[in-house]
Amino acid sequence: MTTERRPARRLPRPAAATLTAVIGLALLTACGDSSDDSGTPKSRAAGATSSSSAPAGSTAIPTEDVVSGIAADPALTAELPAAAKSSGTLTLGTTRAPGVTGLPHGGESEDGTPIGLDVDLRNAVGKVLGITWKVQYGTFPTVIPGVQNGRYDVGQDNFGVTKARVEVVDFATYLNDGQSFLGAEDVPVDSVTQLTDLCGLTVATSPGSTFQQILTDGASKCSGAGKKPYKVQYFTDSAPIFLGLANGKVDIYFGPTLALKYDATHVPHTKYLGQISTTPVGFVTAKGSPIGKALSDAVNKLIADGTYAKIFAKWDVPGTGITKSEVNPAATF
């Protein structure tokens, strides 16, 4: 089956120049080909300036303090194991995210201080539980095994709840992520709710990911609907994806909901087009550990007192929070 090659769509020169400048910064600060749980490259376009808020189209990084004023809850501290209560610490395994291209999940300020939505969430939970985190860095594939063998008390790295994982570790959920679409502002669709909305367009995503699997499984849907098929391009680094959006070689980026919502407000001349599925994400603890329930109860306290909403507002990712944290919610895959 062949597809008709349509003329390259280009942003107006000022728009393309602005977006290209942002991409240039991302390339300078990129953290390589590492991926999060969904197989999405962590190198994304994001600015390096700081601000207490980040309006739409801005590359500013928010610096509002939404954590330091949180008080410990003795009743929740009491749920922790004796060793944690005695030491006042829990060991957390995660991956390091240099620069700012991994935001909103995680990054580092100019002085090397960890920043991001995930960082604020875990620090807020630590405040509620009356503990400090002893953060240790590993790689994405080693964090869950590290929790299993006792190296880490808790793992955090945008881990989605899956049936296979729940068999070996517990989850205390703290947000929802999913599979979404981001387009250049002049892409000829305003909403994507099903794969047939992509027919005739060029879609970019990461190889070896759930996104690739979804696009591969749905490849016949366009012809079945009597439409031109979509074309898929694969990139291990998302900076070329944003460059493609700027120069007309890419129509749509298929990636994680939370990240693309953030990008839509920080990368000029892009628009968020919607998501087709969602997945709960949580802290990982050893199977049967009381730490899981304590983490979940702490998240629920933050939801109840409004701190949770403030954290999500700070990082400009509406609609990705949860109304209640759970331990081991039902997995859909």
C-alpha cells in the first residue's frame, strides 16, 4: 500500500525560529536516550529560566515553594516500620534527570538541586510522614529489582501499574499518566480520540514503546475506514520530534499525557490534542510492606488539604491528578 506524499507543512518563519531555538536548548541540556516507563525519550524541549509561574507558551521553570510548610502527621508516621521511625529516613531509588529536559517529572536547577512534579510530590509525602528521603540513583530497569532485594525502601520513576509488576511489588498511586497526542498549531485536526483521526498524517513516537505497539496494532484501521494510512517515524530522542513539528516533517507527537500537556504550555506553536488511554502511576514498595499504605495515606492527606492540587497547578499539568490514592489498583494490562 502506498501513501501520497503531501507537501511539507511549515510553521510561519518566526514561529519555526522560536521553536527551533527552544529545541537547540534542549539538545544542549539533553540527558541522552533514557526513557521513562512508557518508553518515552526524556529529552524534550524545555527552557532553563526560572520563574514562580509559567504561563502558556513560556519556557520558564516554576520555583514556587509548595512543600516546606507541610507539617508531619504523627498518626501517619506511626504507620511506618520501626526502623524508619527510628532513623527518620527512607531510602528512595530513582533515576537522575540532569538539566530541565525531563520536566515536568524531574530535572535539576542550575545549582544541581532536583526539581519537578515527582520531586515535589515525594518531598510533600516525606513531610507528611515526618521522614527525609535518602535518594539513590540507579537506572530505570534496576529500580524495581532494587526495591525487591531491599536496596531501596521505595522506588519512584513514573512506574505504571501493570499486572506483571503487581505480582512482585506493591504500588501506592499518586497520579495518572496515559497516551496522548501533541501537534503543531496548524495541524489539520483539533482533537484525536481514536487512531483514525491520524489518517493521512505523519506521527512521531519512540521505538520499543507502548506507543509504537498501539500504532502498529492500529495500522489497518485507516484503510478499513477508506482513508489514507498514517505514517510513523521513530526517534529515541524527542528533540528531533519537536524540530519536525517546526519544519513540517512531523504532524503529531504521540507520547505520555502528563509530559505532552506540559509541553503544550511550554513549547511555542504546539497544541495538545487529547489522549486515548490512561494508566495509574505510583510509588513502588516491597510486596506486603506497610510503607505502601503509609505512602498512600500521605498522598490522600495531601489531596484532602489542597497541597496536592497546588503541586499540579505549579507544574501546569491539569487533569493528570487523582482524587484518591490506592494501594495496588486494578491493572488494565
